[in-house]
Amino acid sequence: SEALFVYFSTCSIYDSSKSNSPYVLHKLHMEDIIHTAAKKYLILRVSNAVGKGGNPNLLMNYLVNSVKEEKIINVHTLATRNLIDADDIKNITLELIDQGRLNQIINVAYLENFSTSEILEILEKFFSKNAKTELHKSGQTYTISIPEVEQYFIKNQLTNKENYLLRILERYY
């Protein structure tokens, strides 16, 4: 039988401040190629994955390091981010494949967004440190529709936002 092509795209396409960035345009172009060329595919648009290692400039790595090292953090007070455990992305992907979800584009994201100040509050608790912040009234927020994956979080009792983030911190930081 034909191999299944799974492609990880990005939820950033819903962010009006990023919709014309080379990154987003590249992801959309790739989605288009897969949609046209692959017989069996699953395109997963993922939010902000948090896992082991990775780029120090990624949001969570940046925030964690800044809190630990007591560096000043520029907070865009209107910005929100949707954080999801890399492990949950893996589990959700395998479940969607098991369910035979083919030739679809599915958003893979957490139930709710986190504001930067919410993330920092949880980080302060976790590391018992005070974050040094400089507040800027700016930033983007956008909602991600996740009807196909909502059940995963409910079933696995991952609906409490603060506990979800604490679990991520315990796992990776």
C-alpha cells in the first residue's frame, strides 16, 4: 500500500503578524505540494512545541533562561502563545493515524493560549525567582481551532492550564 506522508506545518499561518513571513509562506507552499503530489497524507499544523533541547531563541527556552539568570525580559502584554508538549504532539499524531485521518489538514495545539505574563508567573513559582520584566503594550493573539484533538487533552486529564505548563517544566527544565 501507498506510504503515508505526514508533514508538520505551523499554526503561525493564523498569526496576521507572521502570515507573510518567508517561514509561513514556505510552510504553505510545502502543504500545497504535498496536497497535490501525495496520495496519502496528513498535514499537521502545530503550535509552539516545547521539548528537550532546541534553539535557545525559542520562546520557552528564552523565558526559562531569562528567569533563571535574572535577565530583563521584554514582555509584549497583548501577546499570547499556544504551548504544547512535544510528547503530546507525538501521541496525537499516532492517534490521528490510527483513526485513519487521511488527506486532511489538522491543527495540533493546546486547548488554550497562554499570555506571556501567565507563563512568567508559573515560571517564577517553578524556579522560586522573580522575573525582571519590561512591559510593552504590543503583541499578537489568535485562536486556533482544534476540534480533532480536544478530546485527547480531556481524556488524558490535561485540561488545567497551569498544571499543564508545570508538567512541561518538570519534564524538560
